[in-house]
Amino acid sequence: MMSDREGLIARIRQVRRVTSGRDRPSSDATDPLPERLQVLEARVAYLEQQLEGLQDSVHRESERHSKLIAELQAQVQPGAMGASLAEDIRNRGL
């Protein structure tokens, strides 16, 4: 995941270098490029936050499922299963 993020940052920096290296008059106030870059940077930052939140959520859910699976596996172990069946038989009075 980090390589994708680093690649995106590198591309943004490259765009900035190309933009800053162009010969443009500095008095051109109608050039929307700097404003567009700021909008894109804000959007990328927002998407990175959303992605991190999603990764955290997936990790928590994965941990929860792992614990649940471990509990179920412990319940179906032959010794645990036998003990549960014996207790059930005693409770039913058979």
C-alpha cells in the first residue's frame, strides 16, 4: 500500500516541478492550475484519510472474526465436545 501512496506523491511532485519550470508570466492571475492543484491535494488527503479508516475497519473486523473462529475451533475439539455432550446428558437427566 505504501508504494502506491509514494508513487502518487511522486507524480504530484513531478507535476509541480513541470508546472513551476514553465515559462509563464507571473502576472497571469487567471491561471487556474495552482488552484486546481490545491483542490487535488485536498482531495488526495481526504481519500488517504478514508483509506486509512477503511484499513482500520477491515483490520478490526478481521481480528473479530479470527477470535470468533478460534473460539469455535476450541468448542469442537474432541475433549471439549465430549465434555459438552456429557454435561448436556446430565442436564437432560438421561
